[in-house]
Amino acid sequence: MGAGTEEVFLDVGGGIFVVPVLHERLESACLVRRALALLSPDAVAVEVPSTLARVFSRAIDRLPAISVLLYETEARDTIYLPVHPADPAVEAARWAREHGVPIACADLDVDGYADHRDPLPDSYAMTRIGLSAYCEAVRRAAHPPDAEDARREAAMAYHVRALADGGAQRILVVVGIRHLDGFVAAVDSEQAAPLTPPARKNVRLVNLHPDSLGEVLGEPPFYVASYEAQRRGLQPPAAAAPPRPSGRDYGTFRVLTGGRGDHPARVIDAAALAAQRAGDPLDRMRLQWALVSEAGKALEAAADDEHIEPWQRRNLARYGGRLARQSGMLVADLYDLVVASRACVSENFAFELHRLATSYPWQQEQATDLPTARIRAEELWDGVRRVRLQRRLTRPKRRRPESILKKRRRDERFPGEWLEAFEGESICSYPPEDVIVEAFGGYLRKKGKAVLAEEGARVVPFTTSVLDGIDVRETIRHFAEKQIYVRESGRAPGEIGIVVAIFDEDQDEAGERYPYSLTWHGEHGQESDMAFYATLPERAIVGPGICRVTYGGFLLSYPPGRLGNVWGDDDYRFAESKAEVLLLAALDYSRERVVLHVGPKPPRSVFHSIAARLDRKILHLPIGTLSPATLRKIRVMHVLSGHAKREIAKEYLW
């Protein structure tokens, strides 16, 4: 096998072409589809037992609906054979049925298959290093051939030669990659007809329940749907944007138009878009990234106050890659991807990603021609891994009926009544939230000082003092030297003054996401001055004169009473975003030498030059190092129309 078309199949002579595959793997299915398009064979042979040919053909005719072929061995063990579009043998048989080409189920029906667990390379490597290099890697890792494998390979060779004797000029053979060498050797030798058992009587075909797809299939069902969409030539809609709320928002609750996004038609559109982004043949890495993007849209449609940030995407990619490498894979599987999504974004996002990843729009709960079966992962696989997700949902109200009669919160008498109570001239914050923000600012200052101290730390060999403790990692690293290393903590070059926290850089010129900019002072000596930009208050009216906003970023300056109107200062007009305005104000007003900047990316180099001229230092702390759950709590703030609203605010806030 070489470059070009030779990387797709192997020509063994006599009009026989072999595609070595990994069963139920997306890359192998794409490889078979390319080989079929290049060869247009006269006959197809697949590694399926000959005794299952009739039932297997019926399952092929049901596609794109997914079936499971079941039968029992003499030892009363149940064998499961899922039939789905992204399996290479299924792709070959399906193409043959569509083109009226003879199909040979060439494998030998044995009562028990050997349980070989060879450490095969990740199937994604096939798209990077080529088929020939991948086959060579498998040869080095495969177990020595046994008699059972030799019988099966001889049976497959016999059926393929029978197709050739029947007049087929070009025969495409789809065989497991571990059987490649044995099959090629068997084709060149004359073999008698295999001794096959009589047709099995306990073979049955069932329709797989949609809830079992994610547990039974070797690929995430969304990947299978993307493969099916590409195979059908489906095109994504012109505008694949998430549904947005329509009209002006009044009151506590909001009616969303467009639904949740898990309707079969929407899943088909998402799968077609993912297939377009992944290319042809499908690239698993791009397909995974498309899945993350579509899950992000589903998250925004489910909760308009929650979305995935660019820095969270980067953390998700890095963490998912590390989990994959720990499992010996190149690309994270669905379990690792869900775990990384929960850790780097939120459990709500992990739930939406898992729900989309296990969605397959052509599968029905009830089939007219077959019974439906629910199959659990424990029935098929050993060492099943599970992850528990706890979604953040609105808790139901638990009030006694008599308490509701005594005191019931008044709703709006007409749409917009609560908005009229919001004058916007005399506004204030909600004190319990102020305490949380101040504690968060104090935590960031402590964390920043720890980072500064770590930069000045040094590790030296032990002589007369252990200093601040033994450095175990460095001691183990120099174990051969029989030397103990100790650590001396550094000292921060100065105190941290102003804290700038950037959750989302509002660089949109229209400023549609965070158009509300404000500067206000602390009410007493325990509060900081704050400058922030956030969403419009009137977009979320939760009570009479009570609005909820979401921070895009804020600045905390202590002591209070010193901060001017940073949003109207002409000295900051060269800033390219609201986030840069806050950083310039921090450098301008800070009394301490160090300014802490928390954000998805470091400031531009020009700000470090400005800081140096002002004898200041900018310490950047990646926002990905902070807890996503904490960030979600901090970003929500309520704006009250006057101090009088504080007395009733607790009845409307949640």
C-alpha cells in the first residue's frame, strides 16, 4: 500500500481487493465508502457469519434505523451484533444492496469467538499516518495467530474465491485488520469448503430503543448521524443560529420560541452541519469540535443566561486531550468528553452535550416490523464507566397552603408594570450580593499574592536548614544524586491593589451583549468602588424596580470613594474594548504597585508598557484556573431602584 488510492485498499491479485478495517469505527467506514466509490466492485464480501446472512440482510434493509442482531451460543451466552451506518461491514453490504451487487457473508460461524485484547492504536491515527503504516503498527501489537482464526480466514477466502469463480471481476473484501495477513495467505492456497454448522434457529432481530444507543454503539450516535447525513448528501440550513427570545421581556418568566433543539429535524440539521465542518472523509477531531459547538447552542437555547466562553472551549480541548492520552487514545471518547465538559464548563453543558451526542434522529421507540429492546452497557462491555450529572434547575416552591394565603407575592397586573417602577436615577445593589463580590475580590488578591510568591521561590540543596520545607518533587528528580532539596518561598514584590475581572470581552462594536456600563461607590468603609459593564437591566425584570444583570467584567477598587466615572474619561478613549477601559482605570487609580487582571487572555503588550511608565505591574491570572460554578454565581447581580427596594428584594430574588 502506498500513497493515493493504494492507501484505501490492498490489491491481492485475481481481482480481489481488501480493505482492512476496525469494526464499528468511523474511520474504517469512511475508508470502505471511498474504496467502493473508486472500485465500483462486482461483488462484496464482509466478515459476517454465513449463517446470519438472511437476518443481516433484513437489518441492512431497515437502515438508517439501527437494529441489533441477537443469538445464543451453546454455553447460553448472548452474542450482540449492532447494525448501524458507521460500521464498515454494514457500509459495504448496504452499498451492495443499493446497487444490486452480490453480497457474501464470508465469515465462519463459530460458537465462541476468542477474546483477544490487542493494544491497537487509536483509529484516528489511520487518518494521519495512512492505512499502510497503521496496519504495520497492528502487526507489531497483534497476538500470534491461533487455529480458530485460521479456520475463519480460510472460510472467508473460500467464499471470496467462490465469488470469483462465479464471474465477478472486481471483489471488495471487508475484513478485520487482525485477519489481513491470514486472509491474504489463505487466498493464495487452495482450501476445501468450510465445515459450517446448520443455520441457527435462535437468531432474532430487534429494534434498539433510542435510550440504549449511547450504551450499545461503538461510536457516539451523533457521529453516526453525521456519517449518515454525509452519506445522504444532506446540507445544513443556511442559518444555523440558536433560537433567541422574541419581543421585549417583561416579568419574571420568559417564553422562548423555537423549542429545546432536540427535535429530530433539528438534530438532522446539526448532524449535517457537523458533517460539513468535519470534511470528507469525516475527521473525528473536527467532528468532536462541531459537537461541542452544537451543544453550546443547545445550552443557550435551554438557558439564555448561560453560555460557553472561548476560554472554556480551550480548557475543554486541553483537558479532554489529557484524559484521552491517559486512556491511550489520541481523541477523547464520549465519557472523557463529558467529564471534561463538566469540569471545564458546567454540569448543564455536560448534560446538553451528552444528550446531543446520544441523539440519532432516525431511531424510533416503537417499530412496526420488529420488537423494541432496551440493552444496557453492562450486558455488552466489561469495566463500564459512569458519570453522574447534577443539573442546575429551578427548585420548586415548597410552601404550606396557609402561608400562601397569608402572604403571597404580587405578580404584575399588566405587562411592564415592574419595569415602570425602575426609574434608573437612584439605584443601588443588593447587600448579600455585595458581600459575595467583596469576598471574591479578597480571594483573588490572596491568590495573586500566592502566584507572586511562587515566582520568587527557589529550590536549593539541603545544607544546614530545611528553610520552608523539603521539596519532594525535586528530591525525587535527583534521587540518583542522593541529595535532598529544600524550598524557600518567595516574597511578593508588593501588595495587590485593584482587581480587574473580565468574564467576557465585549468587543462587538454594536455592544449588543453588554451595553450597560456604570461606576458606583462603596456605601461604607468595608465596600469597594466598582466599575462594570453588564447586560441591560430591562432585559430581566424580576420584581417591581428590581432587575437582574450579568457581568461582562468589573473592577474593584479599595478604599472606596476614589473612583471617578471611568466610562466618560477621555484619557481612556484609545481602548479597544470595555475590558481595556477597566484595565486602564485600574492602572490609573491603583495605590499599590501590582494590579491583578483576571481574564480569558492576557492584556496586550502596550498595557505592560503603560504599567511600567506608571511604576505598576500587571499580574495576569487565567480565568480558567477558577471554578466555573463560582464564576456563574459571581456574574449575576441585581440592580435595585432605590434603597427602599431592599426590603422587598428577598421576596423576588432566587
